[in-house]
Amino acid sequence: MNYWLQRAGMAVLLLLAVSMLTFGAMNILGDPLFNILGPVSGAKDLQGTAQADGYALRTQGEIPSGSYTIVDDVDTLDHREAVLVATGDTLPKRADTIAGLDAVSATGTDITIIGGVVPGQLVMNGPEPSQLADVEAAEQEFYLDQPLPVRYVSWLTDFVQGDMGPQFSKTGEPPVTDLIKERLPRSLALLVMAQLMATIIAIPWSLWSAAKANQPVDRVSTVTTFLIIALPNFALGVILKYVFAIQLGWFPQTFNAGDSYLEQIYQLFLPALTIALPAAAVYQRLLRTDLITTLQEDFILMARAKGVDRRNILMKHALRPSLFSFITVFGINTGALIGGALVVENIFRVPGLGSAIVEAVLVEDFPVVLAIVMIVAFAFVLVNIAIDVIYSLIDPRVRR
Amino acid sequence: MSGQQHSTQLQSDGRVPDGTLLEVTDLTTHFRTERGLVRAVDGVTFSLARGKALGVVGESGSGKTVLSRTIMGLLPSNAVNSGSVRFAGQEVLGLDAKQMRHLWGREMSMIFQNPMVSLNPLMKIGKQIQEPLHIHLGLDGRAARETAEQLLREVHIPEPTKRLDQYPHELSGGMRQRVMIAIAMACGPTLLFADEPTTALDVTVQAQILELIGEQRRERNMSVILVTHDLGVVAGHTDEIAVMYGGRLVEKAPTRELFANMKMPYTKSLMRSIPKLDDPSHTRLLTIPGRPPDLVNPPKGCRFAPRCAYARDKCLQEEPPLVTADTSPDHVYACWYPVGSPEFRERDAEIMATITTGVELGGTR
Amino acid sequence: MSLPESPATLAADSILEDQPSEAMATRRTLGVGFWIAIGWIVLIVLAAILAPYLGLKDPDENYINRDLGRPPYPPSSEFWFGTDNDAKDVFSRTIYGARVSLVVGFAAIACGMVVGGTLGLLAGYLRGWFDRVISFVFLVLLSFPALVLAILITALLDRSLRTVAGTLGFLSIAPVGRLARATTIQFSEREFVLASRTLGAKHGRIMVRELLPNVLIPMGALALLGVAVAIVAEGALAFLGLSVEQELSWGKLILFGSGSRDLQEAPWISMGPILILFLTVLALNFAGDRVREYFDVREVSL
């Protein structure tokens, strides 16, 4: 009991550290305000409004494609940096980063630009100018008038109560909580499917390999795992999409959130497989090694001497004691798979947390980023505690 | 399946008849390894009667463990063997695992050296005992549980009902070895291999375990092959003793005869490494100088010669055959200059002289 | 009678342990495969460095050929990996793309080695509160999925080569540091360290002279594996459009060719870079694995 208390305390401490780091980094490195101001573009003069509120804000008009120079005197604005964003693409891409606002040449066409804000950076996207949000209201909403520690505590209080706040960008709608509610189940389904598939592939594969240790089939399967592991998931995703979705047409190329659940699971098959295959290869290598080690234990010989057949030796005697490092890596790997899911969601256009965080990062929508990071960290901690529980279920020696 | 028929046949005859149970003829077991062919067992012949106990004694690397595992057919895949092993009149050498499985646990059982690692750590004791009952006798559920409990009672484990639901780590070493014996006894085997059954145990427990094995042997008219490095272990618990060295049988005699008239200097050295009762429990035993022979390139001549204080030139050149001793027709040994021969005495006197003058003995040759 | 003791005689029968299984796999040579892998890595590195002098096509030039009709053109003797929709040569783009991928890969690991190695060494040697703090920091860093953290950092800073390499370097601090710490703890209890400690050697001296060389071996063995991980991570970032801007890299090239229409009509746009990336990661993994086996390094934590 004491142990579990300690474990839970550690987890809470870890989550607090993660949230502080993320929150701090985003508040220090970036200025949340510019996003609250809403998407602004064109030649609209915002200067007066901003300066009236004590913000040194400058906007520039349409920037012709090719190159441009910043006209205003940078120093008076206390600029640190500003960012150009090219629009007109599905994913906004940054054309350039301007440090110190020297003359910068921008590439690409149709660039809209806004000058910087104190003390951070300014990002622009969206074709049409829109209203400048009420800065004071925004400040209160996001506790921006408070010093950082207070801001953090306020945010945390809201967060643990299930209020993740409004989004920074656009109109603040839908609230982050709603966005997460919509996106999380998909990502969760994807991850669970992937881990299930990886396990379903890895366990029989490693049993079979270990039973035929160092025979030609086993060597071939070892080489196979090696090849799979060397293929990064974004490359694997593209290949699987090409082969199974485009050439063979067995699976849809993209995800459609409007379809029925069954349909959605079918659509998630390829993305899940993309995540599962490398994971299965990792698990197979690990399990195979551990199984071979276990099969050399005396109690296996004892089981053979009892007359237990090969199948039951593997299934009943060798498998369970060989699962420990697999379970550990299964937990650790969950973190890596979340990263993988992020990439894969983009290949197959699955609107999950992964694509949400990429989108949010690009428009510097901090509440969304923060919420997702916290969920990911929480999931990670949860998985690791679950692993601990499973450990004690499997091994009576560590039962607490 | 031929294995199935085979074992039912044994069963229907009222199990294995009395008389010779096991006949091993010119058995060799070699291992293919990277270093070359390891001749772990090299031409061993002996037989064992029903209900008798044979002690197989030798240092580590003498091939005694491999011998017992060869007879049982529990060898890794890189093993090559030849010769013959007849169990209850039937050749069992060369049977595959599928066929052997019907003998394992039912006709032949094995107790391993280290009870700490020979029980499945993640399986309840009860389940481990019930496993052979299920496999060979088809016992399940309540019947299996009751039999398992009965078996635990027979090996004198207190509170057997409670033990059934415990895991190995909850039991002491001696208890675990008793559980191993219970598992081995589960289907009433006719031949029990006990491979160093007491080495990993406390001295006080050792005697109890040996006593238990003896008790089971008498009750079940079972044959026992007791493999050990310790002559002291086999002294009171076997009918016959076979001494192995470098994969070969070098001396074999009824227990009493062996202790009275041992012929091999090697046996004599083993004798010296028996712990005395009045020694403190962790005293280092006297061991034989030098290392066991390299089984890939065994020495020419007598394999023990390079380490033998009594070896002469002939020992290094020619391998001694197994000959019958003059003291008993059941006593065979392989030595050119056995204990008691004039050459032996002559050398012995020299050694004694050296010791009394205080010169360190070691690497006599 | 006193006879010399040989403790080995009481050990269990060793013959049965002499199984061929894993013992055979750990040979004491690096093997031909290792040198082939290293050869490939050297080839790619050289090609990346010498790209402007190899007579390759200009990666940004549009090689529109009226005879071939509208681009993209499939692989041919002229365009080895074909061209993209703008008739840019995929092969030369892949070679140029290697520059960013490799620089980021090697620089990131170098950074992780220096910082992580130092921290791990200090934590493992000094123990106490310093160790506890460092270990907790490592734990916090490791509890972020690396890619999420990388996205965060590149989003908050900029997307220059320096930042991307630095970010991935920062991410490799924790795994490298943990290995260094574990190895240091293992070695600092060995006799030779204890000996020099009792002889009054200074802490710094012990760390540099006694521990560092021993910690460097496993770290070096993991370096090749780490480079592969960093290259893949950069690829993933680039694939998300979050890596070095303006310059080509493998991930970006794969992204460019990964749209449904491109895959359907011109799969070579993505398959060329995938092939080269795959072979490079494979070579790094393989060589790294051989080195690790050769030096018998157990922990794989990267």
C-alpha cells in the first residue's frame, strides 16, 4: 500500500514538473497575446489600438512576393523576432524567421505579414483580416495580467477541474475541452489498435522463432525485424498507403470522421498497422531473446522431464516468465508510439490529437498544445503505473 | 503413436517387471560445439536392477550429468549419441521427444540440483504437481488436487493443503526439493534420476532429502540413479557406485565393496573430499589438484594420469581397460597401478616421506 | 595432506551450458556486413559533402523536356529516381537532402554525448542530491514523447539548422545521460577506481582518467544507433513540415511525394528518398548493433 502511495506521489510530481516546464516555456518563449488578437492581415491599422493598450504593435501592409524590408525602426518596438507565414497551403509553412528584424527575403508567393509584438513573435495566417480581440478581456481570460507563477496556478486550477480554456486562435471556439473530447477517442483508438496489433503479431512470432532458435527460419525472421525497424514510420506509412490503399485498394486512403464506428475502425487499420509493425518487430526481438533465455532455465528442463509437450512448454511455462522486459518496453514504447501516431495521423489524415497538436503548434495555440502535452504525459504516467500493476499480477514474487 | 503404445504396454504388464530395468551399453554422447566435438560421455556400460540405487560419482565435467540426461533423452539439439539404452527391455536411445514424452514423468523422473531454479517461479505448487497427473493419468480437478495433496503429505511437507496454493518463492530450499520429489513421484515412476539433489541445500536438510528418496524407493520398488560429486552422499544411500572421470566409467562396485577396496587413485581422491561431520559447515573441501581433462582433446592414455600422483609413463601412454578386481566379481576398475599394487605403495611411501619433511606437495609430476 | 584448492571443481557440470544458441552469435569479429554498412555510410557522407562537385543535376532546376511531355518523369537513365511535378531531379535532390539529414543526425548525437555524457558521469560519480536531481530531470525529459517535445521546441524557437540539430541534441541528453550514469555507477565500484580513491586521487582526476574511458566505450557503441534515431527524428519533423526551412531533407522529400495523387501517378517521387533513407538507417543500425555486440554493451536505451 505504502508502495503505491509513493508511486502515485511520484507520478503527480512528474506531471507537475512536465506542466510547469511546458507552461513556463510557452509563456516565456512565446507571447500568447498575439494569437488572442485574432487573425489579422492586410493593411488594417492596428497600431493605435495596440498602443493605447500599452502594446507596441506594428503591422505592415501586403508584402509583395519576392523580397521585402522592414520599414519601421525596430529598436523602439523592442522586437525580438517575428515570423512570416505563407498561406494558401493546407499546412501553413513558415517562409522565414526574422531575428532582430533585419531585411529578410521571403520566398514563395502570397505572403501576408505582420510586424512583431513585444516581447514575442507574431504569426499570421488566414486570408481575411478580422477583428482585433479585446485585449483586456483576453488578459483576464488568460490571466495574462498576472505574474507567471499565479498564471500557472490559475491555469492548473482550471485544468484539473476539466476546464482547459478557450483556444487562443480564431474565436476561441470550440473550447479546448471540446476539441480534446472530439479528437482524443480517435487517437486512443488508433494507439490501442496499434498496440494490440503489435502484441498479436509479436507474441506468436517470437514463440515460433524461439522454438526454432537459430534455424534458418529464425534467422530470416531476425533479418526481417531488422529491416522493419530500419524503416521510419513516416516512410512505412507512405509505402503501406501506396501498396494497400492505392495499388490494391483494400483500405481507404484517408479517414472520414462522419462514418460509422465500424467504418472508422476499418479506416484506422492502415494507420494502426503503420505504428504496429515496427513496434511488433521491437517486441519480437525482445521476446525472442527472453524466451530463448527462459528455455534454458532448469524449470523448463524439469517441465520436459514431467512429460509436458512442446506447445505447453512454450505457452504455459516459458511465455510468462519471459514477458517482463516486454511489458517494460511496452510501457516505454507507448511514448514513442504517441510520436508515431502524430506522424501517421498526418499521412492518413486522421483528425486526432496528433494532427491537432501540429496544427496548434503552427498557429501557436498554447492552450491546445498545453492540453495535449498534459494528456500525453498523463497517459504515459498512467501506462507506466498500469505496467507496474500488470507486473505484480504476473509475478507473484513482486506482489505487494 | 508408437510411444503411446509402448507405455501402455508397460502399464498393462503390471508395470515394469522385476529384474534388470536399465541396460546401458557402450553409450557415448558427444556435443558439437564451436571448439570441436566434446566427448562428454565416452563408452559407458552398466546395468541397473529394479528397486536398486546406483550412485554415479565424479567431479564436474566428468560426464555424470550428461550420462543421466542422455539416458532420459533430455539433451540439447547439438548432442550426438550412440550405443544402446534399454529401458525395461526396450531401446529408448534415439526415440524422439514425442515418443519419450510418454516415459518422462511416468516411467522416468528426474530431480534437479537446484530447487531454487527448477520449479516454475510463476506457477502455484499445486499446479506444478498436478501437471504430470493430468498429462499421464488424465487426472483433473478435485481428484488431481487431492492426489497432489497426498503426494505433498508423502514427502512430509507440513500443511500440504496450504502449500498447494503457494508459489515456490514462499517455500524454503528443502521444502522446494521435497516438492520436486513429489512431482517426480507423482505418476509412480520406475526409474528416478536424482541429479545432485542435495548440493544446493543445507547440510541438515541434505540427509533428510536423501532419506526421503530412499524411503520412496523402498515403498515404490523404484530404481534410483543418484548423481553426485560427493562420495559421502552416495555412501549410505546406494547399492552400487559408479565412478566417472572424463566421460568414462573408471570404477564400479557395490557400495560396501568400493569403500572397502577402492582401486582407482581417483576414487581415493574423491574420498578425501568428503566433508567430515565435525568440520565447520563451510570448510573448503580438499579437492584434487589440476583441472578435469579437456573433453575435446582428451589426454592419451589414462585420462586421469596428468593429475594422478601415482601415474607412471605407462599411464600416460596406454589407456587402461576395465578389469575385474580380485576382491569381488562385481567390482571393475580401469587403472594400471591400482591402490594396493606394489607400484602404488612405492609411490605412496615417497609421497608420505615428502610430506613429513614438510615439502609442499602439488603438481607431483 | 594439503592439496592446492581449485574452486572450479565444485561448479555444476558446464557442458550442458555449452549450447550453441546465443554463444555462437557473439563472435569476436565485426564481420563483413559491418564493413559493408560502414562503406555505405561513408559513401553517403562523401556524396553529401561533395554534392556540388559530383556533376549532379541542380536540385532546384526544372528539367522540362518537351519530348517526354508533362512532368513528372519516371526513373530513366537521365533521371535515376525520376523527377517530381516540377521536373526537378529526385536523385540529386535526395543527395542534397542528405546534407541536412546527416548534419542534424551527427550534430545531435555529438551534442547529446557531450552534455548527457558529462551530466551522467557527474551524477553517477557524485551520487547524492546531484544524482537525484539529474535523474529526475532525465525522467521528466523521458516522459515526454520525444517527437512532441521536438515539435514544441522548434515551434517556440525557429526552424534553422542550428535549432533543429540543437533540439534533437537536447532530446538525446536524457537517454545518453542515463547510460553514462549507469555505466559510471557500475565502474566506480570497481577495484581500480576504489584503489585510486584510497590513494587520494582528486575527484576530477578519477573521473577523467579512470571513469571517462570506460564510459566512452558503451556510449560510443551507441552513437551509431543514436545517429540513426536522430536522422529518423529529423525526418519525422520535416515530414510534419517543422524541420529546417528552405533546405531539402529526406523527410521533406518524402512529404512532397506522399500526397495521394503523387503516390498514384508518380510513386518514385517519394520512393527514391525512402530507399536512401532506409538504407542509411539500416546501415547505421546494423553497424551500431555490431559495435555494441563487439564491446558487449548491454543496455539499449536510445
